[in-house]
Amino acid sequence: MLLDARTLTNGTRLSCDICVVGAGPAGLSIALELDGCGADVLVIESGGTGDELWIQELNHGHVTGDSYAGLRATRHRGLGGTVNLWNTEVGGGAGAKYAPLDLRDLDPSPEDVPLPGWTLDYATLERYYRRAQTLCGLGPFSYEASDWESPGRAAWRLPSNSALTSSVYQFGPGRLFTADYVKVLRNSSNVRLCHHATLVSLASGPHGGEFQAKVKVTTADATIGVHARLLVLAAGAIENARLLLVSANTAGSRLGKSGKWAGRCFMEHPRDKGLILSHRSPEFVREARFYDAYTGPDGVTTCGRLTLQSTARALPNLSVSLVPDVPASGPFSRFLHRAGMGRKRLGYGWSRLPDSDERLARFRLLINLEQRPRPENRVVLSATRDIYGVPRAELHWRWNEAEQSQLETARRLIAADLEAAGLGTIELRRPSRPDPNAHHHAGTTRMAVDDRWGVVDNDCRVHGTENLYVAGASVFPTAGSANPTLTIVALAIRLADHLRQRV
């Protein structure tokens, strides 16, 4: 059932078994898994059903430290959440690249991290990854390069001692979350999807560890209350942290010691574009086509990438994509833009261009980087407030010198391994810091065995509470270098299974 909160009168009280705050991939995945289960489920979403720019004003926030795109540009309120900002072309529409965390990413004690890592092992998470593949509209759960090779599309054969190995991304359509699943829930008998309803506070219940929700109706002078047996925050890493921090200010010790970790260890996936590969082989493009987007006979779209071997634990993880490097202007640049392969689209489809062997003499090595969790990178409450009187979020974020040194080491490693493989020569064009704006917020309500090291437990329940849970990338103890959506959906499915057992 689809419910517009603007049709509700002031003082309305909504009761349910499970309330999920946020209708992005995490919140919608939980609702879909609970569809038809018999429990009364309410999903509340701050935005609406269309592209309403005015509601994004609630995303405004401050940033201190290094340059960052800001908290409004990197988030979106509305059904589908940040999926509305996806810009990778998939099947004629917007989509995204998917990949699971690597085995090395789930290390419970990462070498260069002073905090505990994941409390879930790969075998546990893999069961939910397989279910997430279907929910995200992907192919089989396989990301090994050998499983996706075909005649004329083979991964590079790197030296046996290389620190790099080949893997793939799978591409999935965004319309599943922005349209298709909204339609499914519109027809649900037990799930109400309530839009234009903004959570402004969590009120402590009669028992210390219980919380209820106070909701403001967007564009209307009305407040509604939500009484839920179980409450899930699935509003993104910035908003999840902000809501917990606001609640901690009003509920005090009832959030437990985990309140000290709320907002800390914010992580992004900075992207480095400094390495340029120049080849001399007339066969290079044909031999590299595995690393371009390709839709196979089964309809699954993949794109090859380079990752670190599982044994290369001295560095944070990374993923390398091959992108054409062409002048910003000129005939070929205009041709790429007309073909939909301009710089903003990252150049997928380059191996199918006519005369690509002669035209594409250089490629950028786009490196997606893992950022390790550091408590000083954090979300705090700002001194300014939004239209509902709630303190805005303020992000403190820096890329420090140790991280830059690791990036420079990674650049040298990548250059040495690819040159040793005879793929060409590599130069560092811009010895600068990476671009932090991947819009992959993570880590602000980290998972840990107890409240000494994090906010939520293995079941994503906030330490010290009975009915308050968190979903999404905010619970990641470490974030690897993979796009986070597949892991977000896998953890949401796992949480839905847990919630089903509690109602």
C-alpha cells in the first residue's frame, strides 16, 4: 500500500510491528523480504514518488577538512533513495556496478587498522549475497574472471608473482529500486510505504532500551507518531548517524556506550585518475576488451577489473578500471560524447568503436580505493538546524598523509606489474590526491561485538537497546573497494530474516 503522509491529520498515530526508516536499497530490500510474512510493516520515506528537488534541502550539511562535494549533492531523498543519482548506463537506463566484498575485506583483524574488523565471515555473508543477486537483477553469484571469459574476451595473463588479479563487476538496473519494487509494495497486503514523512526524533519508550519515532509530514504543518515493536534506521550513513546523535542528546545513557561511536569512522571510496597506460600494440584494444562493459547471450552485463590478490594485505584494497584517455576536445572526443561515452559516463563501450585500435592509444587506470576507518573522520551535529529544528549533519573528513603514501605505493605496484606483463608503459600524469566523491558513504554506525568498538551487534541491533536496528553501509566496519550496494542488500536480507523471527 502506498500512503502519502500529507493526507494524514496532525496527531495521527501509526502503529505497526516493524517500522523501516528510508526507502533506498536497504529499506526496500527489508520490506520486500517481509512482504507477505504476516507482520504489519511500515516504511517511511522523507521524499516522494517523483523528482522533487525542494525536499533535498533537508540534506544540506557542513563539511570541514578536505574538499568534498557536500552532503546534499551526494544524497537523495525519495523512493529509491540515492539510486536516483546513479549514472552508469545499464540497458538504456541508469544503473550501477555491483561486486561483493573480497575475502580479505572481511578480515576480523586488518593489519593496518587499529580497530576490529568484520564480525561476520564470508561463508555467512555469501548465503545472503546469493539472494541479493536476484533482488538486484544480476546474474549468477560469480565474480571470478574465468567464469566470464568468452572467445575474443579473455582476461590478461599477469605474471605469477603479480599482486594483481582480474575480477568483474556486474551491472544492474536502478529502475528496480526506483520503480519496480515500489509497484510491488503498492500492492502488498502487509507493507505500507508512506512517503513525504520525515523522521525527526526517536523517543524513548517506557522501557530504557525501547524507542519510538516522531515524524513530521513534509510540506504540511502536521506531526504524526509511529509506534513500532521494532524500528530500523535505513536512511544512509549520514542520516543514520545524525538520527542516533540527536537521540543520544535527548535519551542520554539509554543508547548505551555505543553512542560514543555514533558518527565515527566515516569512509568513502576515493578515486585516483593519475596513471596513464600507453600501449604500442595494434592488437591491444582487442586483447583488452574483457575490461570493457559487455552484455553476454544470457543478458548479464559485466566489465573486467583488476583487484589485489588476497595475499596482498599490506595495502588497503583497490579496484582498477580501464578508461579511454582522449583529449577533452577534438573530433574523437565529440564522437565519444555522441556515442554516450563521454568522461561522465566513464567510457564504457570503447572496444566496440570503429578503428578503436588506432584511435585509443592511451588509457586511464581509474583506481577505486578503500579508505580505512578512522574515528576522527566522523559525522557530528551542526550548530545550524533544518526547517524542523533538527541539528544538521556536519562531516569532518580528511585524506591523511599515511593514506596518500599508501596510494603512491599502490600506483608504483600497479605500474610495475602491468609493465612487467608487457602491456605498455605507464606514467603518472597528475601526482595529486584522489577525488573523494564516489557517493559511497559508510561506517558511521559500525558493527562490533560490543559497545567498546561500535554501535550495532551482529544482528545490526544498536547495543543496549531492545528494538532499535540499523541497516545499510553505515554498519560496515571496513568498506573494501567494491561498490557497496550488493553488500547493503545482502545485509538487509539477513536483517529481514532476523526481524521475521521477532514478530
